[in-house]
Amino acid sequence: MEIIQKVEVQHLPATTVVYVRHTGPFQGNGALYQRLIDKIYAWAGPRGLVQNDTKTYAVYHDDPCVTEAQKLRLSICLNVPPDTKVDGEVGKMELEGGKYAVASFVLSPYEFPQAWGWLMGTWFPSSGYQPDDKLAFEMYPTMPENGKITVDICVPVKPM
């Protein structure tokens, strides 16, 4: 696991996203993530929604330490214009704007739990911040390369 930047507290703007959702276990299942990514891009591409500034997100609706694995919800998303129309199994939601701890990593698919563990268990206790109640998410600024994934883990924050 490699931190490629320090953790920064940033104001992120509200972002409209389209998504496909999975309910059930997902940790360590790279094939599932890839299927969901392929599905949302296959839907968005023909509609002209994949642009140079398109980002992919993984939104986690539940805490795997609290929620049963069969009830965990994961949404794989793409940013889109707010007036985008959705259909079928594709939904639309807004990621709330506000202050987020943004931690950047280069990871193998199996290192994600370590990265989240470091952020929540090492960085947060000495940061002066605590997680806020908005959704946490991962943002992927580039495509995976050589089996490594560049990811920004974004956790909403409020002062302690």
C-alpha cells in the first residue's frame, strides 16, 4: 500500500451521479466491481455521458463492521449533468458537497481494507476531525494500470 499524497481536508462540490447498485457481499470481489463498472459505462456511453472529465465512484451506503454482509449496499457511479434522465436499473443521486478527508492511494484490489483501516484507525484519531453522516465514497481519477488502482478515499468530516 502506498500513500501518494497526504490526506487533505477539502471542500468537495455536490456531484450528480448515475449508478448501478449491488446488495450483498462485495469486499475483495474485483470481478463484481468490474461487472458493475462495465454495466454503467455500457449504459452511459451510447447516451454521450462519458466525457474527458468523467470520474468513476464507488459509494458505500453501509458500514461493513455493522451491517450484515447480505444487506451491504454498493453503488458504482459516474458523474453526469444534473438533468440526466435514467431508466431501467440505472438510478440517479447526488453526492453531497461539503468537507471531506481525501486520502490518495495506489492499491492492489486486496489492499483496500488496509487503506480504509489506516484512514479510519490511524489518521482520524489524530486529525481533530470525526466522520460526518454523509456517504463516504471512493473516487477513481484514472483507469487501473499494471494491476494497481489509483483511488481517492473520501470521507465526510466534521470537527471533533
